[in-house]
Amino acid sequence: MPTASRPPAPPVAPGRLPLIGHALALWRRPLEFLDSLTAFDPIVATHLGPKPSYVLTGPDLVHRVLVTEAANYAKGRSFDKLRPYLGNGLATSEGAFHLRQRRLVQPAFHHQQIAHYVDTMARLAAERADSWRPGQVVDVTRQMLELSLAIVTSTLFSTSLDASAAAEIRHAMPVVLHGMYTRVLDPTNLWHRLPTPGNRRLADAHDRLRRAIDHLIHADRADHADHADHASGRPDLLSMLLQARDADSGEAMTDRQLHDELITLLVAGTETAAGGLAWLFHELGRHPHLDRRLHQELHDHAVLPLTADQLPRLGHTRRVVDEALRMRNPGGITIRRATTDVELGGYRFREGTEFIFSALVLHRNPRHFPHPLRFDPDRWLPDRPPAPRGAFVPFGAGHHLCIGESFARTEMLTVAATVASRWRLTPAPGARVRGVMTSTNHPDNLLMTVEPRPEAD
Ligand code: HEM
């Protein structure tokens, strides 16, 4: 029952249309639509399908759903739509199976292991930056997408990645990412069955991606004697997953499960980090004083190529990363479904109700982040009051917390520092940047001019 002070149901987000509800708004101008929800606290109803879904705007409710009362929630219906692509990998599995897989995959993301990946990240970022010429105009989002795909594939498969498998993955991934998103948003659930050219392209790309990953697994299994990255002598991520054994049963992952985890890591780890980096360069381009500070910090504290032990010295660069993750959070929306009747924000909801939260909405709440649309890395200085629990959740929380958090932060820091040490990226004249929300939030038409750093910079 509703509490005495509350109406019987949460308010409904403005702009609801007959039959399609808010689906068009979320499709056409998702960032504006999500931004408009910050005004509602702590919960607001949206209509994206036959039943309402409730957007949680209060950090406390988000924390309850993801952490303290997580047992009452499962992943939402949209995850069922992802299963044909991601199988039963970490992002789509639940319960005891998810926990077992999480334990098997976790060692590949340990702090020490991430430190080994820094060399690869720095090398690939330097190669990319070295390919630019003074005065060249680059599409930064595209550059970051290619770079982050190269980083994920190289750290996952450093030993077995041959040029043709790499090319297959790099071509197929963007098509699969786009197709998955369209599939999730389709309220009819029919569109993907039609033999449209787009659906055929998706089926073909998915098939090629699957075959390339299977090829890599088999190549690595066959190569039992040599599980080390030839350059560094260290195991790559795939090798670690191949060697992982369940603590109770002693069993290894099957090829099928390995496949699902690898495709999940590729999908979850590519566009997100790329979007975060693209936004970061956009903000540095708009704030030359922050860019200068970053360059000064690199000049004072870093020797290129970057190594893991240098990263802790880059305090300002790290705060720029945090601020990009806050104000321009690249993640998509997160969905949970109640597995029992629940109470949230003084309202009662039936089992099966879906709840949504968007880090972007939470991160732009002026109650927790004064002047939320001001890009201000100094808000992360250690002497500033911390954001309340659940208010800053770029990587989620609870048992589905992003397993790649440390990887992604390290990647953003390493790439930002490596690129900024060589170049200053400034907005190209006349280019109108637009925020686009697909499965991730990233800038479109982010054209920037590559300028050499003046000596005295
Ligand atoms: C800035 C970059 C990134 C952001 C903003 C991000 C965000 C997130 C969020 C919010 C979740 C939780 C989803 C939920 O609760 O339903 C998540 C889960 C996940 N992420 Fe990330 N992520 C990023 C980078 C990465 C990277 C680089 C990888 C791997 C290389 C990765 C792999 C995963 C996986 C496997 C999951 C599922 C974890 C589980 O359910 O146990 N992510 N990510």
C-alpha cells in the first residue's frame, strides 16, 4: 500500500504518447529524455512497452536494488534479448552460475594483472597517436573505438591473435553492437525476424564474430605449451581463462562457456571505454586550462611510454577521468526486474515490475553534484565531501559490478596521458558535436584538430 504522504503511484515522465508511450523520446533524443528525469526524485514512471518501467533517480533506491536488497531483483527482460548474442556470459547469467563464473574470470582482472596490460595499452595508444599528422582533423569517437577494440582484443588474445582473426573481429563488432541495441529497443519483438538487409548483415557479422572467437580458443588450446604473451612473457586474458579451475569441482570452463565470456568481454569492454575517452577529449578541448594542467602533470611526473607504477602520480589526469565518467557517463541504462512484490520510495510494486537506472541521471543530480553540468575535475579532490552511496555509479554496484572497472579506468588514464603528451586536440571549426545514446552514450561528429604541443605548453 502507498504511504499516507504519497499518491498511489509514482509520477509519470512528461511526453508520453498514446500507444508508444515514451519509446519515441528514448529512441530519438535519449540524452535529453534522461536528463529531464533528474527533476523527479526518487522514482518516475516511463512507458516503453505494454507495462510501465520505473526509473530510479534516488541514489538510496539504486543502492537498495543493486546491493542491499539485490536478492529481490533479477536482470530485466532486455537481457533475455541479449542472450542470443552473449549466451550465458557474465552480463546475462545470474545466481549460483553467475557467481561461479565470476570467480573464474576475476583473476584475469586482478590489480596485478591489469598492471601487465598497461604496456599493451600504452603501446597501442602511442601507435594510434603517432599515425596522426599536425593539422589533421580526426573523428575522435571513431579513433577511440578502433583503439579500444584493439586494446581489448590484444589483452584478451595477445598470444593467438592473428591478423585475419583480428580483422574479422574488428569488422564484425560494430555491426553486432548496433544490432543488439536495436533488438533490445524493439517493443514488437518481431522486427529482428524479418529478412531485412540490416538483419542479414547482423546475422552474418554475428556468425563471423563467433567463428573468429572459436578459432582463437582452439588456437590457444592447441598451443598449450606456450601461454605467455611473446613480448612480455605474461599470460593473456584468454590463457588465464583457459587455466581457471572451479574451486570446488576443479573443473575448467567448457569451450562454449569460454566463448560466451569472451564475446561478453568484447561487447561490454569496447564501446563503453571508447565513449568515455571520446567524451574526455571533448571536454579537454572545451577547457584548455584543464588540458594544460594535464600536460603539465605529465611533463612533471611521467616518462613515456607509461608504465603501471607511474599511474598513481597522475592525480589530475585521474580526476579528469572521474569527471568524464560522471558528467558524460558512457554506460547505457541498467535494468532490473522484481522477483517478488517489493516496496520502493513508499510505493508497492508487483513481482515482475521493471526498474531502470541511468548513471547519467544520477550523476547530474544537483543535490549531489553542485553545478552538475560544469566539467570540474577538482570536485574529486580528496578534501571535497564524497558523493552519497549510490550517487556515483559509473560501473554499477553489487554482485554485477563491472568486472572491467579497473581495466577501463587504467585504459582511460593511459590513453588520455599518452595522447595528450603528444598532441593537443581542439574542436574542429564548425563541427557540431551531438551526444548519442545507443547501448552506450558517446559523442557523434566529434571532429577535432590535431595540434602539436608548443614547447612551453
Ligand atoms: C568506461 C567503461 C565502462 C563502463 C562505464 C562500464 C559499465 C558497466 C556497468 C554499469 C555494468 C553493470 C551492469 C549491470 O549491473 O547490469 C557493467 C558490467 C560489466 N562490464 Fe563494464 N563498463 C566499462 C568497461 C568494461 C570493460 C573494459 C570490460 C571488460 C574488458 C567490461 C566488462 C563488463 C562485464 C563482463 C560486465 C558484467 C559483470 C557481471 O554482471 O558480473 N566493462 N559494466
